[in-house]
Amino acid sequence: MMRYFIELQYDGTRYHGWQIQPNGVSVQEELQNALSTLLRAETTVTGAGRTDAGVHARMMVAHFDSDKKTDCAGLVYKLNRFLPRDISVGNIWPVSGDMHARFSAVSRTYHYYIHTRKLPFAVSYSCELHYELDFDLMNEAASVLLEYKDFGAFCKSHSDARTTLCDVTDAGWRKISSSQWYFTITANRFLRNMVRAVVGTLIEVGRHRLTPEDFRKVIEGGKRTAAGESMPAHALFLEEIKY
């Protein structure tokens, strides 16, 4: 049995997230069906993580096992002809059997995009906000994330997460233009809905509704009800996974 890693991108707009769902189409389901058809064998795909409904990925990594030697370049070509236009495969390569798309990953990076004036070509992949934001203060608050490990305050209620501990190694706002910014955050793992909840709470700081010290207290309190609202999914991208 050979194990292969597959790197792909997708626009999550019309999907109920990465993971197979009983009542909606998912990226994992589309990829598994395509692989099973092309390899002529039932093929299970394991992803590096789960993106929520509407969230995009510039880089997702998954693995699958096959009892046949696979022409990787040929399979990439066939998959890209077979898959819907909003999913593309960039590379497939063989790995050792102990490599795992999820458990072997050492870090994941997400970006959340916002814009503060009307931009017709950004609206589908960036969150439009109609108020001024203090990005210096937001970055001061974002730096606090690196001091903590427990992020239960930003975890979706009734989550099935076994632990709320994450090791955040980078977090901050980056400027694209005078009216466009993105929030970047890197960690070894993320809780369900965590990034959008962090961004929503930082927005409260940027509007001077919370101070950086208040942001710290939200983290220490560990209660989701004390944090800000979860921001819309369409502006969130899984950007990079490292092994």
C-alpha cells in the first residue's frame, strides 16, 4: 500500500466545508469521488484540517492510500479535468506510510481579509466594514495571543474539541492598501470557528469598544460569550500548511 499527499486549492463558496456532511456537498466528498472514479477503487481522503462552510483554501493538503503505483503527474491532469472548476489540484507525491496529512503538520496559517470602502471586486472574498479601525491598537491586542495557550474563549459553543490548547506563533494585521487589510495567524492547530471569533473580537478593539487589556481578559476568562461576534466565512482563507 502506497501513501500519497495531494495539494489542492478551492473556493469554498458553494461547499458545506471540507468535511463530508450528510446534508450538503463538501470538498472532501468531491475529491474522494473523483479519486475513486479515476483510480477505479474506493478511495478515502484525509485532510490536514477542517474548513467551515464558505471558507476557502489557497493550500489544503490531504492524503490517500492506494495499492497501485500512481502516475502522479497524470493523476493531477485527470483530476483537474474531472473536478469542478472551484477545486484545483496542484501536486501529488508519494510519502512514507507514517506521514499523515493532519497529524504530521507542524503549522497552519490563515488569512482574514477586510476592506473599508466599497470595492466591487473584493466583496466576494473580503469583508466590507463601514467604520474606521485603529489597526495599531488591533495589532497591540493581537500580540497578546502569543502569550497564551488556551483559546476556549474563541471556540464554537458545543464543539467536539478534546482540548482548547493551541500554540500561536504569529498574529497580526497587514496592510494591502489604504482601504484593504488582512489578519494573519499561524498556529500548530486551530479550534472550530477560532479565527473568525478572534477577528471579530479584534474588530471590537479597533472600534475602541474593547482595550487590549480587555482582550487579554477575554482570553483569560475562557467564555465564548465574552468574545466578539464570529465574522463572515467568505473572507477567510487557509493559506499555508507546513510539515
